[in-house]
Amino acid sequence: MTKEVLIHQIIDVLARAGFALSDRCNIRPRSFDVAARKGETLLLCKVLFNIDGLNEETAREMKFLAEYLGGSSIVVGAKTRDQMLEDSVVYMRYDILVLNVQTLHDYFIENIPPLVSAAPGGLYVSIEGDLLKKARMDQAMSLGTLATMVGVSRRTISKYEEEGMDASIDVVLQLEDIFGVELARPINILKSCGSRKPRKKAEPETEDQVKSSTLLAEDLILNTISMLGYDVLPTAQAPFKAISRDKSSVILTGVSEFNTTVIKRAHLMSSISCITETQSVFIINGCSKIKSVENTVLIEKKELDKISDSQELLNFIEERKETHDEA
């Protein structure tokens, strides 16, 4: 299997599950390959044939993007350096949940959540502690007796019940056989999904991120947007330069001089904004030959400089979109 085949399989699974999908991101490096939405569920999905190719910087940006957009970031892959990913098992890389295509299919199409997580030392299952304790007490069984039957300590059984501590697959199977109840806690791969709540303002870029006068000009434009009342999250591996957000709106924000690459990125940003249900704006440092590309509004820096607050910017965006629709 190649990465291209893998991407097509993932897109097929998500489409069959009822997700609307953005165009594929075609930039390098990229923090996600496709955005997908079904109702309130938003996924930013990165595809890696070898999941050990995920680095900490990319993972950090994936988490920030998901947080700002009210969604979840996942990696779908085929293998680690040593072995193929197992079905119905989730893996973690830098706090990003990782799974294979079959597990993705089972979760979204068959409504079968994974139960097993991979961790150093083997495969583990989270136990429904309340259910275990109830089952044990219903049979008037002591902690010591159960511990002896399973081959663990009394303290371990207590941790299963009170803290939901993970257990090996063998232990969980023994406990379920003893009590005749299902004790494994399903894994919610959308655990980071939530409503758009106020977040802390993004940390400023460090000096080593500002590598040229072009980047400096872009940062000054982002600072202008920040002065309008937006929290601005700079990005390094997304099709847009930043995400700008205030209490009422989220804007995918591109910054560049006008060129053919801007048009291509504006098309992609438009597609992503439709899925993420955000605005899409490209600030042009200089003159722009066009006013919009699909749902992405192009605003010259001199036009931005005349805008005094976030509401005025939103009004400007809507007016330009209406002009484009009429045309």
C-alpha cells in the first residue's frame, strides 16, 4: 500500500460515513491533509504511512488548530517503524490519537469504538471501574479473593475500581469471564471535540521564526489584525498564515503579496472554511488583481489599515462576498 492509496481509502471511509470533506492540502510541510465535518463533528486528519514520521512541531500545531476550530485532530496511518498498526487499537504520538483505516471504518461506519490502546509494554484496556465494583459487591466477593483469582494485588483491583486504571487484555478478559459483564471502556477518538470556547491568546513567534523581511511584513499584518480585537494563532504548516478569532467569528487568515500561489491557496482556504464553518480572508501586502476567490475574500493591506475593529472587518468581508456573488 502507498500513501496515495491510503489517502483515498480514508477519504472513501469518511465520505461513506456522511462527512463533507475539504479539498486535499497540497502544501509541504502540512499539519493536516483533509478537513471533514459531519454535524457538530469536525476532524482534521493527517495521513502518514509510517506514523513515526509525525514530529512534535506538527503535532503541536495540529492540537492548536483543533482547539481553535472546535474539532479533533487525528492521524491515520498504516505502520510504525517495526510493525503494521493493528485493527481496533489506538496509538498515541505526542498526545495525538493514531489509528488505521479499518479502525476508522469501524468507528464511523459500523459504530464500533476501539477498546484497546497501545502503550510501552503492550496493549491495554481501560476498565469501567464502577461496573467492576458493582459486579464484585453483587457477588459479595472481597478485593483479596478477586485479586487471587486474577493474579494481581488487592491494590491493583482497587485502582481498577476507583481510578479506572488500564489493565492488560488478559486481565480484562478474566474479569469479564468471572462476572459475565462487559468491563472494557470504549475509546472516544473525538475526545478533544468541543464547542468554541474562549482560548488564551497565541504565544508570539520567537526570533528564529522570523527569517526574512517578507516574514516580518506578514507578522506586522497579523499584529494589525490582533489590534482589531482578534486572538491570532500563527501557523507554520497550514495553507493559511494564521487563525484569527474573536468572540463571534473565526477567520482563516492568509498573508502574502499577490501571485499565482495566492490564488491556489485561496481556493484551498475556501474549501477548508466551508468545512470548518469559518470565514476565509487573504490579506494582500500590496495590490490585488481580484477581490475574492470563491469564499475567500482578498483584502489589500491599505484597506485593512482603514478598518477600526473586528465588527467592521466582518462587515467588510460580507460586503465583498455579496459583491462577488452578484458578479
